[in-house]
Amino acid sequence: AEQFPNDKLVASIRSPTLVFHGQQDKMVPVAHSEILHKNLTCRSKLVSPPEATHHTNLLQDEQHLIIPMRDLFGLPGKGSAPLVVPPWAFQRRLCLLASLPES
């Protein structure tokens, strides 16, 4: 049995969905995401940069995640100053510390 039966579950997704899959992904064929995107019945967008791999940092280029997310979800910022991601967001340890509840 498939560990992640996404192909069977995709039709039940109702919320807007952003699908990202790098063309250079060597772990999961990009065709999987293309099929999932095609079978979504909700509002959706497929972002598949030719240079992106399985481990591409999506925050390094606004075209990968930020701009498609703004467009799909109608977030503010379009036409305004670019979104600034704080440097600590790129450091996993600091992100985990920032998410801990205050004591």
C-alpha cells in the first residue's frame, strides 16, 4: 500500500492549494505533483522552477514561494515593498526557539 495515498485523497481537498515541486528533484518525480495539481478541484497553483531540487530553500527567491502565495491567497503586498524575511528564519535552531512557549 502507498505510504502517502495523495492521488486518492487529492479530490477531497477543498481549500486553495499551492503545490511546489522542483524540476531537478531526484527523490520524487515532478510528474507526481503535476498529476496531483491536475486532479485538484479547488483553486490551486503549481510552481515548478526548472532549477529547484528536493531541498531548495523556498525563501531564497520570492518567485518560488512568496509571490505565488500572495497571488493564490490574495495576500497584501502585491505592488508594495518586498516582503522581508528576518535572518533568524533561515536558521532552524532559532526558528524552533522562537516557537517555544514563554515560561
